Amino acid sequence: MPTSPALDSKVHGTLIKNKDGKEIPADEFIVFRPHDNAVLRMLDAYRGFCEEEGATSEQLAAVDRLIGRVVHWRAQHPERCKVADVEPGELRE
């Protein structure tokens, strides 16, 4: 069976779901990293969209915990935080 191209052309690898140990196909994930200065605003917007869509309280709490982990990481690594960028030749397209 042919595989679909990866959605995220900046990274590659294998992701495994914790709940069932199944691999997530590359055409079903995207990656945002905590050092990206826009990531907290993105996560805050995502949480709002989840709430508007009727997500469960468990989902909303999981997003809140993720936001907390990102805030903590950024506080521990301010020197690594930056404006998002793409270097020439970095993308696999």
C-alpha cells in the first residue's frame, strides 16, 4: 500500500500513541516546538476552538496541562526561545 506524504516537511520520525502503542502515520501529525515564540498563542487558540467544538473536560484539561508544560519549559530555556524560521534546504518537499 503506498504511503501518503508527510504533512510536516520540517521533521520526520516515528510517533507512538501512549493509549494503544500504535504508530501515527506521517500524514497524520504535525510538530510545533516549545521554543517557537508563537506556540503559546497557538495552543491558547486551539484550546478555545476545542471548547467551542464541545471537547470533553478531559481534553480541555490535557491542553491546559500541555500549556503549563510549555510555559515551564520556556521559563527554563529562555535562551532557546525564538521567532519561528525555516532555513534554506531544511524542508523535505
